[in-house]
Amino acid sequence: MKRRIAAVLLLALAASSGAAPLRTAPVDAQADPRTRAEYAWLLQTWGRQTIAGQQDLTWNDGVDMAQRVFDDTGKYPALMSFDFMNTWTKGDGAHQVDEAIAWARRGGLVTFCWHWRDPSAPPGVQGNFYAREPDARKNTAFTIPVRDGRLDTASGAGRQIDADIDRLALELAKLQAAGVTVLWRPLHEASGSGGDGWFWWGRKRTDGVPNAEAYVLLYRHLFDRLVNGHGLHNLIWVWNGQDAAWYPGDDVVDIVGYDVYDDSDARTYKSQIDTYRRMVAIGPAMKPVAMSENSYIPDPDKIRRDGAHWLWFLTWNDGRAPPGTADKDNFWTGDYYNTAAHKAEVYHHPDVITLDKLPAFLKAPR
């Protein structure tokens, strides 16, 4: 009954805010049947339960983050997040697509982000993606090319962007061929803090073009080239720009997300209701809202109490091994952020969906 009331309250919130009603289908009108089915299930889940998610350790394929979650809680996350960051480099990170397919065949949900390395980096050189790290050696000067209010795809930088998108499309096509729907979260955390982006796709510009405007042009181009150019119809588009000024439009966003790293939480496991409310109201139409990354995992009882109905949470990965080490770079293992008792309570809470609670129809075919 409480879950049904929560769903009714979400609809009432949409009506009172003047937002358009929730879409019943993905923004890609040609989304394949499996993707449509997953999207419909996500809509039914939002406001009733929260999906447990975990980020894979992209730069160290030898670490199984899903297994670390199970070792600590006796449950596997329902959602695993992967990253195209090192897909085209030798060594760790090159097998993320294979790992994602294997996870989907176990019945798990898959999401991908993309720490998009400098598109202008020469072949064989691992480019950077930061724009304003204190250590300048970690930064790239690459900037979104804009001319006359449009993305300048004819420029050298524009051609480099398209070459990377086309290379990415080959990887996404492997997932589509395997029957894997991807909760696709590109160009994440664009606005950084105060509108000064951490990554090159959000950097402050010197040509008078607002960085938010350039970002929106790139996001919409990425959508068009992947969906209409490459025929990728297995994507549910998750926007994670953090700031309303960077919102690319209701026609290219299925789900909105926010990456919550709240240092003031101090293991009180707040629901983050204020952030949730901002995200619910981010665009003209109401969209499901996810905690697309987190350090502290919100308490499911506080989520219910406050009405912060995050569709999922997704704890960031461990930066250092071995497991059990309490370190600020270890977001799962150890107890720097989440105590063992809290993790176990969350993963066994009736409002939290773990791998064993996912419906069978979401499993990818073999």
C-alpha cells in the first residue's frame, strides 16, 4: 500500500508542478522491444523501490566489484556500471563490454558512462579527459568546436569527435547484438562545480560561447549520431549534467541523475531530499530520478520517510586494494563511507532491489 501511495504522490507532484506527464516509452522512437520493456519496468519501479547499483573498477579488471559487494552483504547489486574510458587502450579496461554482456546474462542491469579521453590524442597515446585538475599534466586543452551557434563538425576537432563516436558505436553495437539494454550516461558531471566543468566537455571557454550551450550541442549531436546515424536502439538515455542550465531537452533524455558526494553526510546516510527535488523539477517534463553516483548510500527508511524516491543508487568503485582498507579512495570496501552494518542493512532492505529480485524477463539471451 505504501508503495502504491508513493507512486500516486509522484503523479500528483507532476501535476502540481505543471510538468508534462511521464513518458511511457523511451525517447528513441525506434527503441527495441527489450529496451522498451526495461524502460516500462523502470517506470513501474520508480517511487516504489530503489535499485542497488555498483561501479566496476574499470582500471583494474582483476577486481570484481560485484563480488566484493556480495562478500560483504550476501547479495549482489542489481545494477553494474561500466566505463568506456580504457576500451581502446591495451590492458585493464579493454574488456568492459564483455563483462557487461556476462552481467546481463546473469540477469543484471547494465549502465555505462564514458570518461571520454581527448579526441585529438594521436593513435596509441592515452589522452586525458580533465579540464581543470591542479596537476596540469592530467588536463587536456581539447574544446568543443562551435561555429555560428552550431557544433562545427567540419573542423578538425569536429572530425575527431565523430571518429571517437563512430568507434564507440561499434562497442555499443556489440551490446545491442547481444540483447543488452544500456542505461547510457554520457558526458556526465558536465557543469562541474559552479558551472566550471571538470572535464573537457564542460570547460570554460574564451570565445564567448557559454560552456553549457556548447555542451548541449555536443550531447544532442551524440544522440543523433548514435541513434539515427548508427541505428543503436538499445539505449536508455541518462542525463547527468548536474545543473538545469545544461539540460539538453526532454526529447533526448529518459532519466535524470545526480552524482552525490556529500562530505557533510559523515555516515548519517541522509536521503538527499533537496537534491532529489531539484532533479525532479529539472526539465519541462517529469523524468525518473537516479542517484547516478554516490559515496554514502542513503538510508532506505529515510528515502521512504522523506519521499526521495531515487530510482537507483550507484556506489563508486574502490580506488585501492585490498578489500577491507578504510580509505577515502575506497568507496565500497572498508568503512570510510559505509559501515559494514549499514551496507548489510541496505542490501537486505525490502525497498531495495538486488540481483536476486530482478524479474527474469530482464535477463539477456545467451
